[in-house]
Amino acid sequence: MRRFVLTLALAITVIALVPGEARSGQTWSGKDTHILRTLWIGSLPRLAKDPSNGVGDDPRAATLGQRIFFDKQFSGNGTIACATCHQPDQGFADGLPVAKGMGTTTRNTPTIIGTAHSPWFFWDGRTDSQWSQALGPMEAPTEHGGARTGFAKIVYADPAYRRMYEEIFGSMPDISDGKRFPVQAAPIDAASSRAAWNAMAAADHKTVNRIFANIGKAIAAYERLIMPGPSRFDKYVDTLLKGGDQPGKPTLSEAEIAGLRLFIGEGKCTQCHNGPLLTNNEFHNTGLSVKTKTPEDEGRARGALKVRKNPFNCLGAYSDAGDKDCAELDFIKFEGADLLARFKTPTLRNVGLTAPYMHDGQFSSLGEVLAHYNQAPDAPIGKTDILALKFSPQQLDQLRQFLLSLDSPVNVSPEYLLAPKVGAR
Ligand code: HEC
Ligand code: HEC
């Protein structure tokens, strides 16, 4: 009899344990829940002020910046705007392996959603603010292909632009004299633009640089509004944080949840893709193949040197920051060889919308990216930071499915996602 009772008790325990086991497969430990909370959009802090941009949070500057962002006048041939490559309906990227403006570049267009939180911009972090970043493409011959004097003159000559500009930055100096201020003058590689720039007076350089910097600051004020909204992943974490177990219909499928487990667990993805934007904003070498070795392939090793020399950096004459506000630049790392072929960890939010992938667009699908992480080949330049995953095809697919749950609409009212109507103010 005793033995029977024991056996019965054991049997009941086993029966009780089986569904418990099945459920525990779907629950998260306290440590996991903590990690999920750190990745959740609810953990995204309020965007910190950019001390180098005095108008960064001025709505009038955002309106001006939005207009320039979509305006093709701001290019060498009137056909290219920021929005040519950063298209709102393509996750603010362009769907191309490498960007095409007035020419073809060597880099993949990253999204700009949420990037205002980043301390460094471009794949190699060669600028330290979003406003100084914006000045780069405007004068790059393969992108907007224009020159700063020409851009300043557009704002000066167009009554609507001039009114908006002067409301924010004060009255514009007279730059109409074509001899003192030639249309195509800038200190860039193109020989004729450079010669025209060198022929200008030093005081006129400053006048033009100031207007050019202000154009960048207005564009940055617009970009600071472009933040990600909640994805299906975030809704899943919302429910988890509210109630432990998942009441009702979970917002992620079993495969996506399995992928999420791999992402924060065995896959060690959160070593670099962490925080609510799924990036540590640092630079890493992921052992990607290199077509032709050019200086640009050295990544952060060069970007770190460039940002120090940039006259539009946080410490420069056109920055609104005090000297103590530029800690990032003061403490910038120059580990030389250690920085070789390191590129900025991109956000993984909206990664389903921004194929192809990596700084040079070498992978056309998430499957290809994950196949690379699965093998983790030796780096052709520098040393890779990646360890081979050695996952099964099923696990790789779960990881891929999880990544797609990170897509979400931009968290801004829709009028910011279109070219504003001219004269709408
Ligand atoms: C011809 C396509 C093209 C145009 C036009 C263009 N971009 Fe980009 N953008 C890119 C590419 C490519 C990169 C990466 C370049 C690199 O890292 O070397 C980039 C990088 C960026 C980044 C950095 C994102 C990050 O995470 O570091 C921002 C912000 C950005 N662009 C905003 C702008 C703005 C503002 C304009 C207009 C003034 C603009 N872009 C014009 C293609 C373009
Ligand atoms: C050591 C840091 C590090 C780890 C670990 C890491 N990544 Fe990355 N990831 C990066 C960097 C850096 C890039 C950009 C590399 C480049 O373009 O040179 C990147 C790029 C990506 C991209 C392409 C995004 C785009 O917009 O181009 C995806 C997708 C991605 N990683 C997913 C993952 C997943 C999934 C894991 C885990 C299996 C992972 N990463 C682990 C640093 C890392």
C-alpha cells in the first residue's frame, strides 16, 4: 500500500512536471528578462542635447532641415537630395549595395533612424556630430557633388529659405558678389573648387563656413526627430514585463522566440548589438572580405584621425559646445593597428528594410550575413572580433526570423516623412 501511494505520488508529480517543463521552455529567467528590458524600446532614453548644435531641438530648424533634406537644388546637377539615398519608405536607406548619387560610392547607405543617439557618424565614425556629418555628402563628388559657397547662395537667394534661415540664425551677410563668393568653391579634392576657394579672402571663408555649418545644424535638427517606434519584439517585451507569462496571443512566433534566445544567449550578439537600438555604437572588425585594399578599408583607424582634423568637429570654431562638452573627442581611442578594418556596429532596428548589408553592401540578405557569422573567417585586414557560431540551418533561420521582428514604423508624425510643401509656412 505504501509503495502504491509512493508510486502514485511520483506519477502525479511526473504528470504535473511535464506541462511545467513545456511552459518553462517559454519563460525567461530573471537575468534574461533583465537583458530583454535593456533591448526594449521603452529603455531608449530621451535624446540628450547635442551641445555642439545650439538649434538641435528648435522646431523651426527642423522644418528648415526637413526642407533641405528633400530638396534636390542642393546638389551639383539638381538631381540629388539626402532623401535620394535615405528614403523614408525604405527604412531611410536605399536598397542598393553601394550608394549612388552623382556617381557611385564605395559604401552601403545606413539608415538614419535613431542615429542621433550615436556619438560618431559614418561607418568609420569620421565625424562626431550629426550636423558635421551632413556636410560630407553635400560636397562629395559621388553624392550631392556641390560646394559650400553654392549651397550658401541658394539659401541667400531664395526668399523662403532666407526668411526661415534668418529667423533661426540671424541676418545673413551679403554673399551676392560673384567674384568674392564664386558658386563652386570649397576646400575639397576637386582642383577647380579648391583653387576658387583658395582665391577667396580668409574672412569670406569664415562667412561661408558659418552658413554651411548652420545648414548642417538645421538638417540635424530634422534628423533628431527620426526615431524608431515599437516593433513586434517591443510589444512582446511589453507583455512580458507586465505579466511574466504571456497572456493572450504572443506577438512573436515560436521560431522568433527561439531566435531571440539565440540572439541574447549562445549567439552572443548582444556583445555588440546591445541597448534599445541594438548597437554599442563602437567599432568592430567582423572579418569581412575586402575587394581591393584601399585606405578606406582601414575603417576606424582612419576615421579616428579624420575626426580630429575636421574643422567642423565639436572643438572647432563652428561648434556651439564649450571645451568641456567634447569628452568623446578628448578621449578618442587611437590604438592604431587595433582599429584596423573596424566599422561602426549598425543598429538592427528595421534591419528587414535595409538590405543589402555591411559597410560595403557585400551581403544581399540576412541569410548571407548569418552564414558569415556562422563561419567567422579570419580577417583579411586586422583581427576579427567574431567567433564562429556553428549553428544548425534551423537555428540560423530562427535567428533570421527574430531579426525581422525588429522592423517598426518611424515614431514621428507623417508630415515629417515627405518633402514639405514649398511655401507651406
Ligand atoms: C548618394 C547617396 C547619399 C546621399 C545623397 C546622402 N547620403 Fe547619407 N549616407 C550615405 C552613405 C553611403 C553613408 C555611409 C558613408 C560612409 O560611412 O562612408 C551615409 C551616412 C549617413 C549618416 C551616418 C549614419 C550613421 O549611423 O553613422 C547620416 C546621418 C546620413 N548619411 C545623413 C545624410 C544627410 C543628412 C544627407 C544630405 C545632406 C545625406 N546623408 C546624403 C549615402 C548618402
Ligand atoms: C564583435 C561585435 C559584433 C558581434 C558579436 C555581432 N555583430 Fe553584427 N555587426 C557588427 C558590426 C561592426 C557590423 C558592421 C560590420 C561592417 O559593415 O563592417 C555588424 C553588422 C551586422 C548586420 C548587418 C546590419 C546592416 O545594417 O548592415 C547584422 C544583420 C548583424 N550584424 C547581426 C548580428 C547577429 C545576429 C549577431 C549574433 C550572431 C551579431 N551581429 C554579432 C558587430 C557585431
